[in-house]
Amino acid sequence: MRVALVNPPWSFEGSIYFGCREPHLPLEYGYAKALLEQEGHEVQIVDAQLDKLRTSDVRARLEAFQPNMTVVTTAPSYLFWRCAPPELRVPQQLVAEVRDVAGTVVVVGPHASTTPRTTLRKLGAQVAVLGECEEVLARLASTPRRQWAQIESIAHVEGGQVRVQGTSAACDVGKLPPLRWPRETIARHAHQHHRFDRKPRGPGAEVESSRGCPYHCTFCAKSEFRNDLRKRPLAVVMDEIDALLGQGVEYVYFVDEIFLPNRELLEALCRRDLAFGVQMRIDNWNEEALALLGRAGCVSIEAGVESITPEGRSLLAKKCRMSTEQLTDLLVFAKQHVPFVQANLIEARTDAPEDVARWRKHLHDHGVWANEPVPMFPYPGSPDYELRWGPPDDDAWERAHAHYLLQYRAFSDIQDSQPLSISQLELPDAGR
């Protein structure tokens, strides 16, 4: 079978999208390609974002490849599955353009995982993968359509009705191979995510050393994918990193939900000439581990603090083991070893603005960047959504989006100042 894995040509006009708008390596497609090829399938990744393709260009590539199955994602790479654009405008536009040359259309991503029926209807797709997609795509491509009822973790259209089978898939990351990217793909990957210490001189890349997180903070939409903590084997991670170094990569960003202290990994990185960035909780680290992190080549830390009060962190279910003073001291210590350290805050509505301003100034005076508290979007699949409205239903994304626009009038500095509603952004009846 010929399988096309398509990352749409993302654009974010009118969106409340929180994530970085630069292209990132679609790790989920890299793994899926490797597993599909192990099963004997012919696979092509079409990354319209990285290659700056229009929907018509994607269509031309599919016409040449003639896929039996085309996979479309609803988020711009694994790094942003937890904070995807709520609307499905771009995937809708893509599928509408390529439907007659795509074969079976399969949709993956956070929308497919949390609201599969709505996602299938809006895109006019035949299959949605629930949860992490790599292993499920390999099973789907290797199973005759008449036997799809035997596949777990999918929703598919059968007799005009949507049949949802099983729960969200969680991949055995220990069995995922080290990724290999074409040299021309890496050469085009100029972006170095969350790096601010200097301008890039060579390409960047994304890697994961672990997947999932042991915490269940209310704001984090990970319950349907990338949930339970799993570590990739060190030898596999370093094999992948060494291949990237051989292609001229000078910086990698670890997409791990929570980069935990891992002495073996950090000592292995100490032996490479590589800079890297991480996202973490500073309360999992101590001074010795942070010093090792700096020696290993870390140049960027994004640390989730979320609230400057114990009450705020408790409301967000942070289960933080440190006081605000201890967190502050560790952030300042980290800056002595890592060039850029950022402390993230969420609008918890428990922190006095003057106290936040004082805390941010203290950190800024010590070289640590702390952002203005960011309004919290109640993503379907997050504990916050379920606490408000229960399990996600077919209208979950619209409900969360309308609530967000009603609650807030100011947004983060990377969002549009006047975001549109989902109904204004999406194509009407695009999948019909």
C-alpha cells in the first residue's frame, strides 16, 4: 500500500493558537513512516509547512504518488498536540482540495482523539485515530477494510454511521526506532525552537527522549495522548542525535512534556558538541542536576511555574513540592548555568497583579524571563474541560472556544488581538 503522511500548510489568521508558528519536524510521521515501511508499505511524507507548499502543490504531489491512504494531522507536529489550533480550517481546506486523489483519508491529532465524530464529519474523512497514531497507522494500513472492526483506537465510517472502537492508543516508545530524516529536510529546518542566546548558524531539529508526564495539571490537554510517562532507550535517543549531528544540526529541542533529570542522558550529551532546549518543572531539579544540565549543552529552559502562590498552584493541581521562594531561587541558580531561562505563568485568578509584577521584576533583575500570566484555554482532553463540562462531546471545541472568548479580552502576545469564532474560521459543511 502507498501511504501519504501530510502535514498541512498551516496558517493562523484569526486563531487563538498558542504555539510557535515556525515549522518543526513531524516526529509522529517520522515514526509512522518507519513502522509502515517495516510492514512493507511505500510511504511519503508531504510536509507542506516546512516545504512552503500550497494546497495545490500538495495535490500535485499526491497525484504523482497515487496513495491508497492519505493521513492528515490536525496539529502542527507532536510538540503542539496539547495546544493545537482549536479550529479545523486548514485541514478542511487541504482535504477539500485533495479528496479525489487521496484514497482513504485518515485524520490524526488532538481533534481526532477527543472528538472523532465531529472531526470525521468536518473533514469528510473515513477514519480517525484515537490517541498516539504511529502503531495504529501501521495496523490500519496492513488490515483489509472489511476487517477494520478488529482494530482498536480508531473511529471509522461504516454504513453512513461513525463507529468508535476502543480507547486512545498509547505507543510503546521503547520499540520506536531512531528517526532518520532526509538531508534536504534537515537543511531546510533553519528554526531552532525556543533558542534566544544567539542566532542560528546551522539547522535545528526536534527530538523526544520521553513521552508523557506523571502529573495531571488541570490545564494540560494530554489525557487522550502523550499521557503516561514513558522513556525511550538511551542508545536509541543518542543514535538519533548522532545522525542529526552528522547532518549538521547544531541545536535540538526536546519535545518531552516534562524533561526530567536523567544523568545518563545528560552525561552522554556532555560528550557531544550540541546545544539543546527543554521544557520542565523546576521543582523536579536541584542545583547539582541543573549545573550538569548546563554542562551538557542546555541553552534554553522553559519552566512551568503557572502561579506564584501555593493556592494558585493547588487549584491547577500542580502538586508542587516547593515554596515560591524555593522555585525562585532555583530559577535564578539555573540562569547561572543556562543562557536563557523562562518561567511561565498562567492566569490563575488567585495571584494579585502587584505581587506578580514584583515577582517578575525580581526574576528579570536576575536575568530570568517571566511572562505575563497567559489566559488558560480549557482544551478538550484537559482536566479543566472535564471539571467544567464533563467528557468532551461533539461540540467540545466550540464550547471551549466560546467560553475562552467570553472570559478574556486580552490574549498572549503571539495570538491575534481579535480572534474569530470557530464557525467564522471553519468551512461550512466542508466534509459533506
